[in-house]
Amino acid sequence: MPSLGADYPASDVFPHDVLMDFNGGVSFKKGCFVGQEVVSRMQHRGTARRRLMLVTAATPLIANSEIRAGEKVVGEILSVADENALAMVRIDRLAGAAARDAALTVEGVPVALSIPAYAGYVIPEAGIPQDGGSDADKAGDAA
């Protein structure tokens, strides 16, 4: 699971951006909090434009690099672990890039994006797979 501060900046995201709508991080049934109206509207209208995604490449990635589809920026690398990274991606731009068959790159290196296994969103027009999770994740789910 992504962590506030380590994987993404607190002041630059909505709960939907960091998948809190899928991991129980925000309740849509109770409570009152700053920004509740915006968060509720995003939930009920389905208007989240950015989502966390997993990124893999053949070479180590660099944090804060742009993910590009041709000349268009579709996202930004956040935290990195060698060839794997977490990124904030504009899903509308990603879908548009898929429609144009634009290759995704970071600093000229081809990358593949996937949706975290616990997330319930899809980008059907982009053909982005759901990540199956690691064997350790699957073992933890079975416990």
C-alpha cells in the first residue's frame, strides 16, 4: 500500500487520486471533513482524473520523472524501487494515448503501467492490466 509522504505528497492529492476510495481510506457514508463535498462529488460522478499506477521498466527509474506518450505528459513517477515505481497518472490522457497507440516512456525508456491489484478501477480503452500482486501479497490475502 502506498504511504503518505513516502510515496506521494499530502497537499497535492485528493483521496481518489491515491486510491483511498478502494482501500477503505475514506468513508462515503458518514463523517464530515474538509473537502467532503469535492470528494463526494468525485465519487458519485465518477470524475477522478488521476490515479496511482504501478510502473515497470527494463532499467532503473528516477523519481519525479515525467511519463510521456509521445510528446504529451500523462503522469509523473513518484516513489521508485529500481525498475519499479509508483506514479500519478492522468487516466484521461492515458486513454487518449492508447487510442493513438502512443508508446509510454520515461526519459526515453519504454515503460509498462498496471493497476494495483487492490484497486477497483479499469481503463478499458487503454488496455491496462490489473496487477496480480506479489506472491507475498497473495499469501497475506490467504491468511
